[in-house]
Amino acid sequence: MKIIPSKRIEKLSSAIFTEMANRIKDLIKKGIDIIDLGIGSPDRPPDPELIKELIEAVKKPEVYGYPSFQGNDQFKQAIADWYQFRFGVQIDPSHGEVLVLMGSQDGLAHLAQGFVDDGDIVLVPDPGYPIYSGSVHLAGGTLYPMPLLQENDFLPDFSNIPKEVLQKAKLMILNYPSNPMSAVAPIDFFQEVVALAKQYDIIVAHDMAYSELSFDGYRPHSFLEVEGAKEVGIEFNSLSKSFNLAGVRVGYVVGNAEIINPLMMIKSNIDFGVFEAVQILATKALQRDIQSPNQSYKVYQERRDVLVDGLNQLGWKMDKPKATMFVWAPIPKGWTSYRFAIELLDKTGVVVIPGDAFGIHGEGYVRIGLVQEIKRLKEAIQRIEASGIF
């Protein structure tokens, strides 16, 4: 029997990530010590009090039934309270303005299927997190990549998008603070987004998974802070990065109930929601954060300073990001992103991700994760210095 996957599967961009993973396995088999700065997952455990909360929650017999796929009322109210506390944004969970998800990627992966028919245009960031483009391919939509260039502070230039594209566009996906560029967006940019969305009837989906990993006193803005934003859009967030809970898979989307509803309908046909014990844990995490804001960002800020200062001293020049757990580093002239990442891995055992894994405008960069302890980051700097690449 001949097995033929769908053409949509062929468009999913996993090739570079798979190749890097296979190369890493081969080097480990040869006894090479790998310093993996390619992953985008927290390397530290959650607060011990949150672990205790989960332990107590899983002891409750009532949590083992099917949960509500919309999320339990306590968690949804905690999300609304946290949004009011953190951004001054009012969210009404009783009228469909909150949907609990198995991590923000869960919602982002399925959102396009609720709005996009074959051939419909979706505006996506380039570079961008791969699921943005992948979700559009799976829904049968047509991608219109928005170049994110350093000269524009990695913000899309809407004036360069043809009017006929804007008129046909159904959905725009944005992400600030961003993965992979670690770029941030000022409030006036979101005001421009809302005005554009209203002018052309474009739904806006903003991914804000890194909202709480920001440095040097900078505090990222919610898209929903802008007047009129809730009329045109929604915002995804996650507890994975902020609370070191990546493995339990819990996130949410807030905003316009009419936009959330098709996603809810899709989710109701796919799964039965997030494990009730995890929702109890997530409720406590947000409630504690209101009482005493979590300090996870301090770990990444210290790592950022050690890594960027050390690499700059070697001659590998890069800026310090204001947010996220990544550094978006330009590579030396004469290299492609792919060849540079492979050479770095082979010569030093240090893993970074080629920028073109995130879109064609990622060429010329690599993404470096701040996902190792400072001792290992210093060792990575020493290996790169000894390699002679710089």
C-alpha cells in the first residue's frame, strides 16, 4: 500500500528543526558535550508552592471527569482579574471573552480553521513562530508574509502591503514580545493595527506568550489596551514561560467573544479541555502573581547580560533584547544562517537555530535561547572563542 501524506503536511516547516535534532543526537553518541541554546522551553522548575498546589489538586477525585472545554469558572475569573491587574483591561468571562487552551499554541494552531476558507489571505509575520504559517497551511489559506526588518524595529510596515491584499485579508497574526526576534511593540503601533483592522475588516490575533519576561524595567503592552482593540481582535497568552509550566500545557485566549466562539467550536470537537487539576494550579499561579508578582524575568535578564556581553567582547556584535528568553543575533558576513549554525555546532557543541527556520527574512540571523544556567553560558562563550570563528 502506498502511503501519501497530504500536500498541507508537506508545507509544515519542521525540516531544519528535525535536522538539528538529528545532528545533536549523532554528536552525543560520539561523546560530545552539547550546550543546547536552540530550545524555546524554560529550563527551571516552577515555584515549589505551585508544585504543592498541583500535588494537592491531583488528589481530588472530582478532577478526573471530563473538564469543561471552555475552562472552569474559577480559572477564567482569575484570568480576567489578572488582565485587569496587569494591563487595566476589562475581560468578561461570563460572556465568552475567555477560552482556556492547552497552551497558547493550541489555540494558534486551530484559529485559522475557524475563519479561513480555501484561498483566503492571512497576514503573518516573517520571521515568525512556525505555527503561524503552519496553521494557515492546515486551514487551506493563502499566506501573505509581512517582512519584519531591523530598520523598522522588526515591526511590519503596513504601507508596503498592497491595498488589494488588505481588502482580501481575513486575519492578521502578530506577536510581541516576539519569537524569534525578541522585538517589542510600542502602544502607538497597536493603535495603528486597530485602525487598519477596522478600515479593512481584518481580524487581529496577538500572541503575547512572553509578556512577563521583560527586562530593565520595561513592561510590554497588551494589544487589548488600545481603545477599540476588543472590537477587532483577541490575544493569546500562556503560563508556560512566565511560570515555568511548559509541560503542563495551559494557556488561554481573551478578547472579542464573537472571534473566540469559532475557535471554541473547533476545540469542542477536538478535545475536552485542560485537566481540571492543571486549571486549579493555573488559577493559583495567577492569583499569587497579583499578590506578589513572579520574578522569573530576573533569571533571564542576568543570563542575557552574561551571554550578550561575553559574545560582544569576542566580536560577535548583537543588541540586548528588552524581553523574551531569546537573543536574535546577526551572523558574520559570508555565512548563511544554516551554514553558520552547523559550523558552530560542529566546532563548539553549542546549538543555535538558523534564522531562516522562521521565514526567509530570518536569513542572516540565528536565534539563541537563554535556557542554560550562567555557568554553561560562560562555557559556551569560551568554546566559541576557542573555535576561531570570531
